[in-house]
Amino acid sequence: MKVFFILLLSVSLVCTATNPKLATLPANSWMILDSAGIDIGGRNAYSGGGYDRSRNRFMMFGGGHWDGYLNDVPIFDIATATWNIPYTADPGSAYTCSNVDTVTPGMLKSSGRPASRHTYDMIEYLDHVDKMVMWSGPTYSPLWSCPGNTLPKDTWLFDPATAKWSYGNQTRMTQPTGEAKCGAYCSFDSLYYAYSNDVFYSYNASLDKWSQVSLTGSYKPSGYDGSLIPSRKRAQFFMVNPKTVNNVSTHAVSVYDVASRSWSEQAVLPVGSMVYSGYDEVWDDLLIPNEGGSKFVVFHAKDSSVELITTKGVLPSMAGDRCYGRFFYDSADSVFLYIAVVNYKTRVYAYRYRRGAPVADVTPPTTPQNVNATALSDTVVQISWNLSTDPENPVTRYIVFSDGKEVGRTDTLTYRDSALTELTRYLYTVAAVNAVQMKSSQSTPAAVTTSANTIPPSLVTLSPLIARCSTIVLTFTEPLDSASAVNTTHYSLDNNGIVRGAALSADGKTVTLTSAPLSFTASYTITLNGITDRAKTPNAIAAGTKLLFTVPNAQLVVDYGASAAANRFGMAGWTRVIMDAYVGYMS
């Protein structure tokens, strides 16, 4: 008998600025920005995404029905018009009830990642923590039949720098849940807002805390199958929500005012309008696709009037695609982008909106004042400053510089610079940018010195790899000194266990130990000594750090009904086998 298993590894990603091709796009016209695309499979089905303004890139997650469900994160770099997927999605065989964590709903135990689900407009990128947030959403996969996982009440944060997910809402506060709901990031108070079942919630990612927003007034829009769009200029949210007029289904534009905490209906849209929309912060207009993208309904926020315009250029087919968060405003290039799907491959379209003559702008924003830099730790500095103003066009973002080099962009009045070096002096300046890309001069520098690293490393998790019962993976809180981490005398096992080798990961936080074979269902205690971090004055892990673990029993499942899956890999006659988190084929 032949048996083989496939193990897939992850990679990291770096992205950047603007796309020169978009500068040639005429007013009120579409163009194709990327026609090559990636094979999107089932991701097209009701998937959402978030736009990272600081790095001008877009991230997708979710989607899929029974014919395909993927929990990877395709990332589109707008500057280069290229896609990257930083890790490989979990295999279909991972979608079993026994592999779903009941303590952490919606998580696949084999990878620690969220299961794929319909995400609608329930994803957003949070600038202040530099992560993407995703919550709830129904899963249309074999997990549909698992107790408690049809609509998991969960919150997740994705860090593109490490390509890793972390589970939020650790204290299990009441949070929004459901299907076809919507949410948006409010940069002026650094909160994420979600609208679900006519209840408004806010999520503070820094504190990992959900709260219900107490509304004033009696009007509440229907949030089902809607979209929520923030206006930084107005400190308001726009919602395009379903509405029935004289027994005819259409949509309305409702506005939420942050200061008064109240909703109001502002306009009823023409029949044929869609739920997804984008806000042009230069023109102060909300664009809603109509009739498959050949027209736009324009909601003029200034006076709540509605206008129908016809588009030109290479028209995308938007009808029925339900792209939700995949139609968005690219503030770096001042265009709208739409992630379409053609023959199961992505195709990215761009649209430039213009009406009348823009506001003449002859002065840049005022230079940010009172810039202050504070060391929060040995690796993190927080920079803050006062609001800049502009008489012609609104200030839309700030650029932060460290020692003369750009380190980040934000639309708030604070920024955290991380991954710094301990006991090192840094000089920070800030410049303001308005809606037509005019930039102020850089501020007076603010100097700061990071503190010393005095916190010793500690053990976060331990995972015995079941299919290879002689491998133990240890994860630590910070990068370790290599010499101390790979020294096998720093690890000991009781119960006659023997550590034979140690390897340190590239990021320095994970140690993989090889040992004499461990016994299934047996318990072991591992003891750690002499392991240090990379501080200038090294800190050692607490002497005699111990952790008890039990090696679970391995389970081998022979899936005779998976011949179709085997045949997809060109292996007719092979039978799929599942051994814990590993999938393979045998003959």
C-alpha cells in the first residue's frame, strides 16, 4: 500500500503605494485594471473584504457553498495590480464537526483559523491596529450540520504582517451575529460599527470589547442585505438598505449621525439599485451601482438629492454578483474599484467619478502641530498630533515619518510604530494630505527613545503533532536567542521522554522539538530552563517553567466516498485517508 500526505506552508507579504495606470482613466469611465486574476472558486459567493488605506491594498475572505469553501485571504496590491495569497486554505477534509472548536466557535482546530463563511459587508480593515476584522456569518459547508456552528458568534482579527488570525471577543460579550449584515470602520473614534437585526454595535479592537450603541429616535433601517459606508468628512454613516414602495422592492439611503446617535432616511432610490455602494470623499457623493454597472445612482450628501448617471468604458457585469465590500473607494488613486468574478477568476475594474468642476485648491493643509512621541514599550512608539485644516478640501489622511522615511499613513490623529529596536532614539514628523492629494510641510520633529526590554519570554502554547508523535511545537511570546532555543539540554520530558533535537522558526517565536516517540493518550510534563530572548541584556524564561500536555489518540479515517476528490488530483483509483489534521491518498 502507498500512502502520502501533503503539508502546505505559509508565506508573508509586503505591499505599497499607487498605480500609475489609473492616472490615465478618463472621467466617468470604467477600465480593467487586472484581467489575469486568480482562480477564486467558491469565494465569489457572498464574500466581503476590507480596504487597507495605509498600504493601498484590498483583502478578501469568505464565500463558498457546498461546491467550494476556502478560508485563505487573497490580497490585491493596487499599486502593482497583482494578487497574493499569504497562506494556503485548509483542505475540505478539515470541515468536520470533530474539527470545529466548541469553545471557540467557528474555528478549525487543525489550523486555528476561522472556517470559511458568507461574510457579506461584515469585514473591514482597522487602521489603528493594522488588522482586518471579521465577525459571525453563516457557513455553507459540512459545518452547517454541526451544533452551534451554523451561525457562529465569533470575532476574528487577521494580521497581514504575520499572515495569522487571532480570535477576538475572548470574554464572550454579546456581539452581533447573523446573515447578510453590515459593518464599517469609523476612523474618527477608532471603532468598528456593525448593524445586525436592527441593533447597532461597536467593537473596540484595542480592548477586544463589543458594546451595544444606545440609539436616539424611532427610525431604524433594515440592515438585512445592506451596506454600511463611513463618511469621515461628515462623521456619519450611510446605509443602503432594502425598502418596499407600493409593493415594489427597491432601496433607500439612510444616514446615521455619530454625534446624535440617530438614524434618518434621506432618499429612496430608483428600482434596479443594488445594495453595495462607495463614498467619494472628494465630491461628497455616494455611488450605488444600477442596472449591472451601466449606470450609477448618485446620492449627493450635501442636499440628499439623487441623480442617475450613465457610465462609459469597459463595463463590468455587476448584476447578481453581490460583491458587497468588494466595491469600494480607493482614496490613494481617487477611483472606485470593483473586484468582479468572470469564469471563476477575479477581474478588477476601476471607475473614476467626476461631476462639474472640482473645488479650486490653491493651499495645502496646515502643518500638524504639537506632535508628540511616547515610547509604549521597547518595540512600540505612539505618535499623536493636533488636527490639520484646509479651507478648500477636507484633510483625508496623515503621513508619519521616522528619521525622514515614511513609516505609515492614517486618517486618525494617532499612529503606532512597531517592530522597533530597544534603547534606540527615533525622530518623528507628520504631514497632512487633503482630498486632492495636496500635502502640507512636515511638522517639527518629536524625539523619543524606546525603553529597555526587561520582560522575559514565556510559553504561549504547546502542540504535539499527532500524525508525527515524535514532534512537539512550542510557541513563545517573543523572538528567542537562537543558541539558547536550539540547545536540547534546555528542555526535559518526564515519563521517559527524550528530546533529541530543536529547531527555531524564522520569526524566532516557535521551537519545534523532535523526541523519542511519544505514546498516544499518555501525559507528559515538559520543563524549560536557560532559554533567553534577544534583548541587549538578555532576559531568561522563568527557571523550571513546566507545562503538562496529553498526546491525543490518532484517528485514521478511510473515506471511500471521496473518489471524486481524488480524481481531481489525477489520482483515479486512489482512496482518500484522513489522519487527524493531515489528508492524503492511498492505493
